[in-house]
Amino acid sequence: MADQTRFTYGGQAVIEGVMIRGRRFLSLAVRRQDGRIFYHSEPLNSLFTGGVRRIPLVRGVVVLMETLLLGMKALNKSASMAAVDGQDGGDQELSGWFMAGAIALSLSLGIGIFFLGPLLIVRTLDPFIAADQLSNLVEGAIRLVFLVAYVGGIGLFRDIKRVFAYHGAEHMAVHTYEAGLPLIVENVRKFATPHPRCGTAFLLTVLLVSILVFALFPRPPLEWRIISRIALIPLIAGISYEIIRYAGAHQQGLIGRAVAGPGLLLQRLTTRVPDDAQIEVAIRAMEGAVAADEGRIYPPPEPEVPAEQHVDAQTLGQSGNGVGPVGQPETDLGSLG
């Protein structure tokens, strides 16, 4: 159990829910249209749990791949779960080929917008910039403006605001677990929405590290500058992950707070204060991840009620609970308010 508490849990917001990435399992809790919370858990691929994840710099690339793959998978699953009104059946998930294409498209757009776009813009300004390092710094500044504009822009949409609220709930639940407090709404409410190990902080760190790395290079012909921007992404991701990992492990230290500061500030745009119903979903995802890693059934079986004391659930105005072993495709956690 002592070793279990040292694991650093993380996750992401999904459609009407939260995904938590545990040591060996993915845990997903989603509130459906009828108000019930449904829980899903499945084992992680060995690529994301094996020894390669413990190799410095290399693990940053693995985490980047994992974030793309698990993130898209969780979004797909949550969308199908949230759309169902509580009746059995009806879940329709996208095919593997479609998801692979969506990931490839997302990755291409991300590289194009945040890496190649600023390069092409600064290329038009190069005749007016004398120093190579200054050109690279201007490129990096444009890249940061793109990121802040993108995050701020999508945050204006109502549906994205709800996702950002679940994002805040996920962080608050992780904070609560790391503080060793019981996972109840009152405890989760004690914590702020930003977290040093957030994906937003990772993305910002990638951009900041890229500024420093690219500043070391001169201004070669455009094609070589494009190749360098793409080829160095794995190295930049590896360095960025180590920085984020350090900041998350030293949240109380002066250096850790200084390193985490910019990412925490940017998260003011990507998180919202959640309501109690959203916090309940995050709690279920967090509890499920810990239970799965500890080999416990989640949710725990309810005690049997003697026949003479049994009252029909509809009489109490409650939904029934389905209970199965961790890793089953789906479990109804019943109504939570």
C-alpha cells in the first residue's frame, strides 16, 4: 500500500466525465443523460506500463503517445456512454481506423499550427531581423500567442466550458487523493482547480523548451528549419516531461513552484470551478483507478438486505446499481443526486 500511494495519478476531462490514468488501469466515469453515473475500467497496454516508461527523456515521448491514444479513446467512449438515456444498448463507438485517422489529423494540425505556422510567419519577417537567435525568439513568441489565443478562444464555447469544469474537478480530486484525504465532495472543494502535472502545463512547457532549443540553431534554408522543428519534437517532449515531473514532485519547493507557475497560470483558462455533480463524477473515476490498481472490486458490492426489509428502489426514488468486477465494460453507479 505504501508503494501505491507514491504513484502519481493523472487524467483528463472527457464528454460529461473524467478519465483517470492509474498504474495499470484506465478508469472512466461519465454522467449519462438520465443523471446516473456509469463507470468503465480497462487494463492499460503494456507499452504504457512497462520499463520504458521509467527511462528519463524516453518516457516523455511515451507519455505524449499515451496522451494522444488514451485521450482519444476516452473521449470516444465517454461520448457513447453519455449519449445513452439509461437503456441497455445503443452505445456506438468509432472504429479503430477512424480513431487512428483522427489522431493523425490532430497531431498534424497541432504540429502545423503551433510549430510550422509560426516558422512561416517569422520567415516573412527575417529580412528585418538581423540576429539568428532573435529570429528564433520571435518565432517562439508567436507560438505562445497562438497557444493562448487557441485556449482562450475554445473556452468561449458553452460545451467546452463544461469540459473545462470537469477538467477542474479532475485536478481537485487528484489533489485530494495526494493530500491523503477521504474522497468526498467537501474535501475536494478545499483545493484549487490548477495542478502542476496538467496536460496544459505540459503543452506550455513544450513550447517554452522549444524556444530555448531552437534558439541554439542558426537560420538554415526553410526546408531544413521545417525538418528541425519536426525532428526535435521527441527530444523537446522528453525534456518537458522531466520538467513537469520535477514540478509535480516538488510542489512545495521554491524551484518547483517557480517551474510550475506559468502552467498553473495558463490553467486559469482551461479549468473552471465545477459543481457538486461534476465533482462526484471525478471522485468515482479517482476511486475506481485506485481500486483497480489495488485489485479491489469497484464499486464495492452492497450488503444483502433481508427479504423482510427489502423496499423497492422505485419506492425510494433511487436507481438500481449494477456491480461487477473491475475491468468489466460498464457498471451503473446509480443516481447521485
